[in-house]
Amino acid sequence: MTDLFDRRQVLTALSVAGAAGLLPAGFTPAHAAGSLTLGAPEVFSFEALKAMAVDLAAKPYAAPRQPDPEIVSKIDYERWGQITFNTESALFADGPGQFPVTFFHIGKFFPKSVEMYVVDADQARPIVYNQAMFDMPANSPAKQLPQGVGFAGFRIQEPRSGKPDWHKNDWAAFLGAAYFRAIGELYQYGLSARGVAVNTAVADRDEEFPDFTRFYIETPTSDDTIVVNALLDGPSLTGAYRFQMTRGKGVTMEIEHTLNLRKDIARLGIAPLTTMYWFSETKKDTAIDWRPEVHDSDGLALWTGTGERIWRPLNNPERTTASSFSDHSPRGYGALQRDRVFDHYLDGVFYDRRPSLWVEPGSDWGAGAVQLIEIPTDDEIHDNVVATWVPAEPATAGKTYAFKYKLFWVANEPHPSPLAKCVATRLGRGGQPGLPRPAGVRKFMVEFLGGPLENLPFGVKPEAVLNTSRGMFTPYVYTEAVPDGVNGHWRAQFDLVVDGTDPVEMRCYLKIGNDILTETWAFQYHPF
């Protein structure tokens, strides 16, 4: 996977950059329409959008329109941030519904023109770019762009009747290729979702980044939900999407989409999540950075079709790796941020508040695998981790796919397991203190918290069940309560002896007798 843009700049832009929106004449009783330009109405429905995607797949791919590259390249990050939109003319600024919609300007990092439509009943009207919609410095290169160049994306503002102030705060954004983001219940942007992933980390193929080329924003019919439809187009496929988005404690998105393949795809990723993991307490090079940890997510959580709960801590490997968790009819998976302690990050960008993102299938997805792709990074500006569902059947040209699922942008997984969860993975030199440390031996300390561990009888110790794909564990395996005074906080300690540098797949859980007490820790260890 290659990055399309500097992720830290994007997240900052989502927090501080101005946005713009429009309200079509006749859609609501009162609106500011001085800068509004609308095209002629046309019939619209989601079924018609799906048919449009099918027709488009039968034609050769044509890249999205890009306004004058010489001008747009001058709208760099700083100049792009100086362009703001008058929120008083935002779409749905006075209703209906609670959520005004504002728009992003085109710039160097987002140079493609995205078409925007407003839908009322079965009629859609295009919103035409008008420079008067935006406030910008007199010497801004954007002043040289002509009428109708389009927008880069849009975002959905906080409720008009609530706090924080909707003029300054938003809760969802669609910006760049088929990327979209939402804040969680801790009011912070972080990881991203994508409409689809195409050939991510495939050795003999370049990854493709299809684009949402059109958005159809429906006039709200309720106060807590907004619906957006989108057309997707890329060299290998087309698609039609429907997003039903609800702002509550966090953000919930009910997504329905169809995909139409123009070409064979080696790795077709459904419901992909894209996040960043640089380092954590697990492994950190000496003096690489002043902060203790830097990551948007610290693990992949899996709830398999058989009901097993798995926690896979993330890695920043030396080389790109792809891990596959085969499954049938999965119940869900997610990239989570479990460490919520500010002192573990010490950064004003608030990694401790980054949302967790959980995927819940809305239909039977059949056979396939959750695949986790981890790419080396030496900085926090790159999204270097992808988690996605890959169907078992080959993705060949001419195939059509239909999927339904929910995305939960929250602090913790929405359907917590009754088992204790893994909260830390720590590595050290193997052997015993005070004795020579043997070569090729690595010590692991795996911490679990909560669930049945909170109610263990006095003096009872759980047993650690271990498994490894290669190498061997030494006889010294130990469990103990972590001496921090927190009830139900236990750790397993064990040493692994292994030769070579090939990855090692390891598993661990705690039990008493036949009773399983914890989720399964599944770690990919890279000997060093």
C-alpha cells in the first residue's frame, strides 16, 4: 500500500480547515442561496445508481477530471488551509435534519474533481462549484480556477441544536479517493475506512485506489440520520454505495454496496480499514522518538464465525507482511485503540482518543479471510496497516458482488466479549534475572484484564495455554496477578527459543480446568 497523502496533515485539516456547503433552492423554507449554483434536475434512485455502475463497468476506464494541474499544484497544504467556506450557506444549514453538510476545496493533495448532488425525493440536482462559496486570500492560486471545477469532498457537521458548535466541528468526512473517516465518542479523528481495497500489497501488481466520483446527498427525513449515495470508479471495477449514517454516542454507518469487476483482482478487499501503527510498549528502538507510543490502533480484534474472540497486536515489521485469518460467516472484526492512557503517548494530537472501528457483517459473507497487511514505517505520517475481508472465491472480471455491513466508530468494540481482554504485549530478553541470558531466547509478558479474572477464588492461578508455529517454549511458564492493585489484571510470562528470522505465529489464552477465561492472544513475532 502506498500513501496518497500525509495523514497527519489530513487529520489536522479535518479538525481546523474551513468547509463549505449549499442549500438548494426550494428544499427548505429558508436558506442563504446567494452563492448557490445548481444544475438541471434529473431522476435519481439507488437502483438507478447501481445500473449506472454496471453500465460504467462495460466501458473503458476514464480517470476522474482534474482541473488545471499547474494551478492546483500551487494550492499546497498551507494555501489549502487558508481557503474556508461560509458555513452560513451550508447545505441543510437551517434544516431539515440536524446535520449541515459542508464541502472541501480542491488542492495539491486532493486534485480530482468530485461531483456533488442534492437529492429531494426522486430528483437530484448537481451543485456547481462557485468561487463565491469560498473565502480565500486575494493572492490565492484558487482564484485562477474557473467556474464549475468541482469539489474535493465533503463533511458532515455536528448537530445544529447541540454542542460542540456545528460551524467549527464535524463528525464525518469523505476526502481523497474512496477514503472516509468519522470521529468516535471521544471526539477525535484517527483511522480511516475505504470503499474497497484493490491489490493491496500484491507482489507483482500496483495497488489501485478507486475514486468516489459522485456523491448524492439525500434531504434528511429524520434528525439523527443522514444518507449519502456514491458512485465508485477505478481501473479494475466500479461500484454503487449507500451510506446511512447516524450520530449518537459515536458514529454508526450502515453500508450497502455492489461491485462490478472490469478486470481480475488478485486481492479484493471488502470493508477495508486503514490505520497507523509505528511503535508501542511491545517494541521500540532506542531513542527513535521522544514519545512512549505512537499509533492510531494497537490491535486487530476478531469475532469469528465459530464464536472465538482473538486479539492480534499490531506490528511494524521490517518487511511487508500479510496475515490471513480464514473464516466463514464472521461476526465482526475491527482495528481498535485499547490503550487510553494519555501518559502513554504524551502528544497533543491525542492518540489516546483515537476511535476504534468495528465491522459487523449485515449478511452472510460466506467463506473468506480477514487479512491483515502490515507495512514498515519510520514515521507517523503514513497509514501502514490495512485490515480487510477477502472473499475465498477468485475475483475475476465480469463478477458482481453485493455486501451489507455496519461500521461502528466508537471507543471500544460494540459487542464486548465476556472474556478478559488482552491489554498489553511486552518483549524482553529470555532467561532468569541474575543468570547469563541465553542467545536466541525471547521473553513474552502478555497481560489480560477483566471478565472472569475479576472473580477468581483466592489463591487460584489460571493456566497459560501456549502454541507456536515454530521454535519451542521453555518449561518456565508463569502466570501472576499484575501487582498494580487492579482487580482482574493478570499476566502470562513465557520464553520462546527460536532460530532464524522468519516470522513465528504464537497463541496464548488463560484457563482454569476446562473454563476459558480470556480471549486468544495471536501474535506474529519477528525474531531480531
